[in-house]
Amino acid sequence: MKNIILASASPRRRELLSRTGIVFTVETADIDETIDPFKALTEEIQRLAYRKAKAVLDKHPDCIIIGSDTIVTIDQKVLGKPKDREDAERMLRVLSGRTHQVYTGLSILSSRREFSYLSINDIVFDELSEQEIEDYVSSDEPYDKAGAYAIQGLASRYITEIHGDFYAIMGLPVHIIYEELKNITDY
């Protein structure tokens, strides 16, 4: 099998892919990650995952490239990474007591094949008190996370339900990657 490259700077994605036993290297894709507000979120998240993988494939045409992107949405509005403490608090107030969605797009590319996948997941937050929001934001955990929380971290105590793929919510649908790489012979 060809060399596999994860097109991501995310330490969480690196950790998740490592858990599968797949041998890979990492190379960050330098692309514009702006989402077009006039297009469907499902299309945009898949486009971003594809563009990340394609940017790295262009440099390494003999490799298999895995690209992924994740967004958190509520009421069809994207919650990116918080700019500051107030932004993190605002996002957590919006999520409090509500269901929101996490979309993760995946592209696995080689010079001979293209595979795309989209995971849409529902997460239900408990009602958060102002003290809980303040305490969580003080933990510094929300600042580099879309939606201002890490499902696998301290925020796990606020999650009452998950409908979907836990690992895709973290940023990488590892089972889908494993199955796609396992079942192919012509990459």
C-alpha cells in the first residue's frame, strides 16, 4: 500500500488516526477555510475536506491523502473557534439546553481514487448555569475548539445525548477510514 498522509494540523485527528494502527505521516494543507454562506453547509464541509486532501495530494501524487474538516452548527449557523472569553461564553449559552449538530467531512484521495463521506451528528447539551459556563471557560479548554467545547474533555459532563459517531464529532470518522483503506486494493 502507498504511504498515507493525514492532511491536518489537528492533534486530535492525529491521535484518533494513530489509534487505528494505520501508519501515516502528517502534512498540513494550506488552504482558505472560508465557508460560503450561500451554499449548503453539507456541501461546504465536504468541499473543505476535499480541498485539504487535494492540496497535499498535489505535492505527493504517489500517496494516499486523508483530509477532514469539522464544523459545529446550531440553527444552521456555524459556531467556529471562539475569539475570546466573551465569545466562548456566548457560544456555550447558545448551546445550553439545546441540540446542535456537528458535521465532519472526509476525503480520501489518491491519483487513482476519490472517496468522500459526510457525518452529521446531533449532540444534546444539558442546561448550563452561569457558574458552569464561567468555570468551563476558565479551564482554557474551549479556545481552540469549534463551538467552544471539547466533547472528549471537561465538556463531557454537560452532554446528555449523542446521536452519531463520537469520533467524527471529535474530528475524524476513524471507522470509515479504516474500512475504506481495508477494502481497497487499487489505491
